Amino acid sequence: MIYQIECVNLIIVMLVIWSSVLLFFLGAIFGSFLNVVVSRTLAGKSWIKGRSECDECDHQLAWFDNIPLLSFLALRGKCRYCHKKIDPTHLLLEILTGLLFIWWWWVGFMFFKLSQQPLVLLQPLFWLSIGMILLVITVADIKKMIIPNGAVILLTLLTLAYRIILVTSGVMQVADWWSSLIASLAVGLFFFSLWFVTKGKGMGFGDVKLVVPLGLLLGWPRILVSFQLAFIIGGVVGVGLLLLGKHKLKKPMPFGPFLILGTIIGLIWGHQLTNWYLSLMGF
């Protein structure tokens, strides 16, 4: 009996491992596509038409140069044709998307999902789409300090549509919807004032546009803690880079990734952090 239980447990473990590996490579394939979206969007090209090209020499890439993860490793991070280094964000995006798929399946899709139609499938698909959009914004901001308008618009439309479905389905209260909307617009106005007063030196206008859909994702009151965390984490990283000589004092630094990181932390631990913060304030 004990032997049978051990065999069943071993089979379950092996299934989890192999399914996770498959999910990771499936995510990496999507990550490779997202790389095309980011690169061509930043270059002002269409990501629908045309073959993939090297970012440095514009040489058209063969299919075997575009195998997710494996091509980068096989080429040792260099272009086959011009031998210049391939931007490591390509590999980073493929890895992060692969990890996103694993997390989404085992945590989001299998355990934490709404049980009523049409949200049984809609909710996990929504969060997977949001995750990939946030990855695109993060990598684009890191590479060129640009937050693509198309990504922000899509993020806003998807979030608005999802929240409206939650309200009409009775999952979200109308009062919560309005408080989230007002809070996100208020935060957007605050960021706009920072951008206006500093004449764009304090932060880019892309960050101003980004905080509105992120605020809608977070809702009230998680929005407060999440964006405060973004400033704190960004400040700590900025000071650390200055001390290490990796960044100059007056050189701008992308803030979008910190906003997104604060949002992710808020989505996962927002309620606990909010209660802890309010207790410190004496509420």
C-alpha cells in the first residue's frame, strides 16, 4: 500500500515537472513573439508583416535563428551574421513569459478563479493577457525608455471591459467600481502634475498614461500602497546604481518597470500591506 502511494506521488510529481516544462516553452514561444512586437514597435515598423531582422545589421533571420531560448544560447548571444551582441532583453522576455505561463497555470488558472460563467475562462485569460502586456511595457521601457501607446490603450480597454463585466455579473460592487475609477483618475492627475511641474524631467508622460489602467487593475485602496512601493523601490534601485557607478545622477531612469512591480506586489499582497500600513497610521 505504501509502495503504491509512493508510485502515485512520483507520477504526480513527474506530471507537474513535465507539464511545467511544456508550459515554460509555450510561454517562451509567446515571449519570442512579444520580442517582435517590442522591437518593431520601437522601430516604428509593423509587427504583423515582414520577417525578423537583426537589430544591429538588419539581416533577415532564418527560422533556426528564432528558436526561443535555444537560438540565443546556441549563438552565445551574438548575431550569426554581424557577430554583434544580441540584446539580452530578448532572452529575458522569453524567460519571463515562460515563468508567467507556469505561474498563471498552477496558481491563477488551477486554484484562484471565479466559478461563475463566463468568468470561469474569461478571468484567467484576462490575467494572462494583462501579464503579457505588462511584460511588453517593461521591456520597451527598459530598452528605449518608451511606453508604447498601443500597449497602454490595450491595457486600458481590457481592464475597463473586465471591470464592467465583473460589475454586471455582480462579482464587483458598483461602489467599488466607482471608487477604483476615481482613485485611478486622481493618481493619474497627481502624476500629470509631477510631469507638468518638472517639465518632464521628473518622469515621462508615458508613466502618467500608464498609472490610470494600473490603478483600475489595483482598485481602491491597494492603489495607494502599490504606487508608494513603486517610488520606494525605484529610489532604492536608483541610489544603488549611483553608488555602484552604473548610473549618472542627471540621467533619466525608466520608471514604468517599478510601477508595474509595485502593481504586481499590490495585486498579490495588497490587502495585507494596506492593513499593515493603516495600522501604522493609527487607523
